[in-house]
Amino acid sequence: MRDLEALKQQLRTFAADRDWEQFHSPKNLAMALIVEAAELVEHFQWLTESQSRSLTAAQREPVAQELADVLIYLVRLADRLDIDLLAAAERKIEINARKYPADRVRGSATKATESGD
């Protein structure tokens, strides 16, 4: 399983086999997604910048599990809302490229709304 469509289908089947569709409303999935994102953040909460870039093997697996949870809920939410995640990401990258031209923002973490332009 190496593509988003296959993952979406596998998650649909997983939910249907357990009669969980009734619980997978966009609201519930969005809330579950943010909970999982918060659990991911917990793994980095007290690490330095340097430590966060070089996780130990013992730290990597739980982080991988939380990333998987985030992805699962994100894909499930997009499926329930009939949103093509890859197409949405492509559109968003195009918007960001216009908003943050490389020659103007290179090396800066300033948001477009803070640039003073």
C-alpha cells in the first residue's frame, strides 16, 4: 500500500467492517485528528531543537505511530468530505508559491501578513 487511494480504500473497509461509519462524521474525525496531532507534539515538548532532529530509535517508533494516526484521520476526514487531498495540496502549494516567492522570503520565517509589504 503505497498510494493515498489504496490507503483511503483500506480505511473505508476497516471502518465498514467494524460498523464505525456512524461515528466517522467530519466533526468527530476532525477532533480525533487534532487529538492525535497533540499526542505527536508531546513527543517533542521538552526536546531541544537539536534533539528533535535526531531522535533515538526508541523515540522514533512512537513518533511514527502518532504520525500514522494523524495520517489515518486526515485521509478518513478527506474521504468523508470527498476532498482529493493530493489535488488540494497541489493547489495550496501553488497559493503558497505566489504568497511566498523564493527570491523574497528565502531564509526568513516571517509570515506573509508580517512582511510589511
